[in-house]
Amino acid sequence: MLKGIPSILTPELLKVLMEMGHGDELVIADGNYPRFGHPERVIRCDGHGVPELLDAILKFMPLDPYVENPVILMEVLPNDPVVPVIWDTYKELIDKHGGDSSKVLPINKYTFYERAAKAYAVVTTSEAALYANIILKKGVVVE
């Protein structure tokens, strides 16, 4: 344990966040996320939801301001009646931590999987909300 670091950020996750460079992408996946969408590095955060992890991660990891869409969501499939209200929570957290929620972009589910498989790492959660997967592109740390 360290002072000021949320306990939800495991040593493995902190290591990955520190290793990531500008432009690297991190996936935070819901509990239904399939294995084929995983890159080589997988960090398990069982028992946690995406919003609490997103809040903790964005406290330390800046989003890339140099790209049009530093945050990617999984678009709802056509004819699926699901309304992903969790996205509103994501947008609030992005704004809270200095990001711009107007730059969030939902993309096709299968395009999302392809992109996520190339990410630096995926963080798996127990999130039960549907379409709760999110990709974050790391920005430059300026102090």
C-alpha cells in the first residue's frame, strides 16, 4: 500500500500504467468480454466495476489530447434495445479528470475487438452493464 494511490489499482496495473507510453491504449473490459479481444497483457480486477477503475486510472493517466478520439466505446449493435447508461458515468469521470467527454467515440463492436486486441493491455472486470467496454489512449504526462 502507498499513500494517495487508490487500493483498487493493483501493483500489476500500476506497473502497466507506468510502462505505457504516449499513444498506447488500455482496454477496461466488462464481465462479458471475450478472450479473443485480449492482447497479450491481461490484468484481472475481479469484483470491481468499470467506473471505479476508470475513476482511479484517470487520476494518474492523462488522455491523449492530440487525437480526435482518445476514448473509444463499443457501439450498440443494430436492433439491440440496450441503452448503455453507464456511458454517462464515463463521460462525467472523463470530464472530472480533465478530459473532454465530447471526444468519446462509439465504434462497431467487431472493430472494437480488433483494436482492443492490439492494445497495450486489457483490464478485466466484473462489470455487469452491457456495452461497458472502453479503450483509453494515453497522453503525455506533463508536470
